[in-house]
Amino acid sequence: MLNYWGVKLFARANTAITLFKFAIPALTIAGLMIAGFHPGNFTLAEHGGFAPNGMSAVLTAVATSGIVFAFNGFQSPVNLAGEARNPGRSIPFAVVGLDSARDRHLFAAASGLHRCTLA
């Protein structure tokens, strides 16, 4: 019985911490987009616009840091899967949900921070 309550408490704490970890970056991105959103960031102009330094800069950033963050991000649902009732359904749901949420956050950050000055 003690193990059941411990796992249940851990799952609730993990959910609360996860929501907090998504809320803070989301609020930061929203605040920065409100402060410095420019629709010109979505153009494919030669100077400025989306990826002004070319795709090589994007691919360099992904290769340098994206792999480490992706590994750490997918570790949480897999660790919690040992306590899940139906891991065959829960693990793919958690991984796909995490992946899509991460993609939305990265897109929002990239689109809002490109020309935002913090001075």
C-alpha cells in the first residue's frame, strides 16, 4: 500500500513539475513575442527574414545542442513508463506529445526572438 501511494504521489508531482516547466518557457515566449513580434520574420527575403544566415546555421545548432536536449527530454517518459498501467499506449503517447510540444515551443521561440531586442 505504501508503494502505491508513493508512486501516485510521484506521478502527481511529476505532472505538476512538467506543467511548470512548460508554463515558464511558454509565458517567456509569449512575452517576448508581444514585445518584439515582426511579421517580416516569416518572409524569405535575401537579407533578413527566416534563417538569414542560411540553413547551415540551423543545422549546426541542431547538431551541436539539439541531440543532447532531445535525449534528456525523452528520458522522462521512458523512466515513468515502468510504473504505467498500459506502457504500450502510454509511451508512444508521451513521446509524440513531448515531441509535438517541443516543436511548437521551438517554432514560437524562433519566430518571436529573431528581431527582438532585450535592451
